[in-house]
Amino acid sequence: MQYLRSVLPHGTISVMTTHKQLALSIRSRMALRDMTQAGLADAIGMGRSALSARMGGSREFTFSELQAIAAALGVSLRDLLPATEEEQR
């Protein structure tokens, strides 16, 4: 990990980690609602391949997409976001 931090631009590791945490949070909320990725895509009016690209990390979510996902899952946007370092303490 230290090597990656030295060769990648500042902040890249945390951005990648945050995206993975966000996708994991969305997946866990989907599981609680017994919702498939296709079902979520339909619920928010997004193409299935577009949602798949975002969940897989090859595309980033927009703020409005995250708002729509939170609404479809019946949670607040804050509930989907990874905890900050302060919140983890």
C-alpha cells in the first residue's frame, strides 16, 4: 500500500477506497430490500449497463444519481456514504 501511495497521485487511494465503500453500501442496502441491480436501475430510470459501470467503478456516480439511489432504497444520502475518519473513532 505504501508503494501505491508513492506512485499514484495524491488522493487516488482514498478516492478508490471511497468508491468501493459506496458501492458496497449500495449493495448491502439493495440486499436488505431484496432488490437486484436491474431492479435498482429500473427504479431510478438508469440503464442497467450504466448502473453496472458505476457499481463496478469504471464510471463515477453523480450527485443526482446518488440522491435517486438513496430515495429508491428508502434511505438518506448520508446513509449511503462511507463514514469519515472522525465517525469511525
